[in-house]
Amino acid sequence: MKLKKIFTAGFLLVAVTLPPKPIKIYMIGDSTMCLYTKDRLPLTGWGMPFADYFDSSVSIRNEARGGRSTRTFISENRWAPIVDSLQAGDYVLIQFGHNDEANQPQFADRYTPVSDYRKNLILFITQARGKNAIPVLITPVTRCSFDKDGKIKETHLEYSNAVRAVGDSLKVPVIDLDERSRELVDKLGPETAKMIYMQVDSGEHPNYPLGRRDNTHFNEYGARLMAELVLNEIKRLHLDLEDRIVKSKQTGK
């Protein structure tokens, strides 16, 4: 609590600035956002560093889970307990798509057609708003996939377009992480971009003695870059949440 002295007409008034109301940010999504244990490092979901950027009035509940689509997140009863916990003013950040669009036979348990994907997004939004919480849609983050000319591929087109359309129709803020991350990865180029994904040589890390070649998930550095893209979009959209982002002691930004 801060006190400010104000002198007016010979009287001393004391203005009291109350601390911001505590809120929670619930994060729902897939493996590109979720938490990982130390034994899986350097594998890092962007939701992990994201939590470091907010002041003490914000609690982060990262409920994202690997391998989940919008459909399985609901069918496994992962969404209902979140709805029950929501309070007015809480945020729900919603980022799915990687698993919804996985239409290969081995991923039949998670695949969700675009039409159902849209319905599920609308369900998240409607139920969050029913608790006076604030939903924010996020398009799926890009893969490290380049064409023969060295240009980044757009691998989430239908699903990202569905997110944008739902956001527009229901007046929900959309953080276009697909577009922002593609711009970044395209700028890095095919070779340098490997430095932010889970590209581990054999013998390079004790958690991956045989190495790993992964063009979907991020290492610690890449996850932080993705988190910063989301934070920049929060500021660009002027969400009230931006007032709770910790300012740099060096830059004041």
C-alpha cells in the first residue's frame, strides 16, 4: 500500500493507492507451452519462462499438457476443474492446434477436425466468460520447417485461421504466435533456427545420450524467445494484464 500526501486549500489529504487485486493466469494448451521436469531439460515449454515476467499480484497456473488437443483436454476432464476455479478478472490463455491437426493414423486419438476445433475454442471462451474471466486466444507456435528455398513453411494455416476467425466473431483478443514466431524463425534461417529448438547431438546432454532431432519443441533459449513474443503481443493489444508485467530495472520497459 502506498501513501501520497496532497496539499489543497490548507488541508492535508492522504491518498491511498491500493495494491492490485491478485489474479491468476490459467494456461491451457499442449507440449509447446507446458511444464517439464528437470530430467527433460533442455526441453522447455514457453509457459515456463513466461511465468517469470509478472509481479507478485499474478499467480500462474500452467495446466497445459503434452499430446493434448482441444478435444482430449475436454474429454479427459482437464477443463472442467479450471472452470470451477475461475474467479472474476482471471485470465485464460488458450493455445492448441499442434495435436488437433495431427491427422495421421497413429494420432487418431487426438485429431480434431477444424469444425470441432472451432466449437471447442468457443466452449472455452463461453465458459470462461461465464465466470467473468478473460479468455485470450493464441495461435499455435510455428514448427522449424523450411522449404527448398530456405523459407519458413506455414504449417498451421487452417487451425490458425480458425483461431483468428473465432477471436474476430466473439471479440476475443488473439495473440498471433504462429505469425510472430514464423517471422522470427524465418529471420534466423534454417541453420541458426536449430539453436532454439530441441536439436541435441548424441553425447551433448546427459538427458539425451542418443541425441534428439525435434523441430516442434524448444530448448530453454527458444522457449524464452517465444514467451517474449507473447508478452510483446500482450503489450501491443493493451490488455490490462500488461500493467502487471515486471519492468526491467535497466530499461524501465
